Amino acid sequence: MKAFPLALIVISMCIICVLSINLVSALEPNEASVSLFWSSQAVYSGDFVTVRITFTSSLADQLKIYRIGFHFGWMEENQFYTSDLTGSPVTIPGYGTHVFDPISIQIPINVSAGTYDYFVGVDGTQGASLTTFSWDSSPFTLQIHSTTEKFYNELKSQVESNLTKAISANYQGSEAQSLLEQAQTAYNNALSSAGEEQWTAAISSLENASNYLDEASEAEQKSEEQSAQLQSLLFYLAIVAVVVIVVVSVVIVLVRRRRRRTDSVAEQPMETYEEEQG
């Protein structure tokens, strides 16, 4: 008889414990989905990026989201880039969709270039019973690019712009034209090396191309200055030549006039003498 009250007490305590603890469950993969928008199409080691998550529920129950974040392949098992919403949980109605605020992520500088798996993790409660749940999305992949490749892309954009300007300038000097051709060759070599992911060699070729472009610009400027100086010299020589021609012409005219006067004076006494003889 004494065993019955004891058993009843144990059963009652178990019921109280069950009622006082929320059940923990997991949503099935097909009961929700996410789509992502990255702030940058190309992600490099050491970059700061933001990612916006759109969460869509396939359940009739209302969901409350308390935590949402990312886990990447280079992280420890329980590490996440997380947005903690416990102070103001997000309510998603049945079959509803919600766009979360962007989550900021810094890619560690020591993460090697390559492809990494990652997933979105969500913690929340489901339905009126507020049953807690955890949900992990299907895996995504993220390509991480090296900082060397990032530097190459930035330098390539700069050299490409300067090369286009130099070609449009239509250099006239032979030295500038030769240097421009060398710059184009170095640029093409950089593209070839980049296609084989030889970033150091590609950067070296771009630097050579940049140097050739600077030298070509300087050579063309010198050529233009020399051309301008030559034109000025020719202009002044032309003026001097005109002045000389004018002076010579005036001198010739004056000499001719003087000769005519001299001849005229020399003839007059001879005529007077002939008249006296007559």
C-alpha cells in the first residue's frame, strides 16, 4: 500500500517536469528555405562583407526566430556568424517570408583560397506551444579568392584604363609608339599569366606595362615640346628671312636709284660742252 503513494509522487513530478520544459525539435530541411544576397560577388581573404538572408517557411505554424547565422567550413563546429534576436524575436506567420537585416562577416586573412561549404542556422520556437527548434539549411558553397588575386584585379583595372587612354591619345613620336607597343605586350602577358592563376607573374607584367605607359607618356610629351620648339624656331627663321628679303630688296632699289642719278649727272656736262662747240 505504501508503494502506491510513492509511485504517484514520482509520476506527478515527471508530469510537472515535462510541462515546465519546452520540447526541442528540429524542422525538416524541406519545411523552410533561405535565399542569400551577398554585398560582393567576389570574396577575398580578409574582406568585410555583408549577407542578407530571406527566410521562407513552408509550415502552417507561426515561427518565432531568436537567432540566425552562418557556419563556414573553416570555422570550429559550434562557431557561427550570428544575428542575436532574443531581445526582439522575428515573427514569421504560417507560410510566410521574412528578409532579415544584413549580417556582417569578416573573412579571416589566414583563410586559404579555395571553395568552402557553409550553411544557415536558425533557432526559434514553433506554434502556440512555443516548441523550440533548430534548423540548418542545405549547404551552399563560397569561393574565397586570395589577396594576391585581389591586388591583381585592382592593378589590372588601373592599367587597362591608362592603356585605353594612351591608345586614344594617338601618339605621334616614334619612341612613344614603341613604348606603347611594349606596354600592350606586357598587358597581354599579364592576362595570360592570370588565366593560369599565376598571380605573382601577372602582377609583375602589369607593373611593367604601367612603367612602359609612364615612359611613353613622358616620351610623347618631350616629342611634343621638341616639335613646338622646332615650329617656333621655324617661325622666327621665317620672320628673319622675310625681313632679310625686304631689306635686301630695299637696298637693291636704293642702289639702282642712286646709279640712275649718278648716270644722269654724268651725262649733263657732255651735252653742255657740245652746245658750246657748235
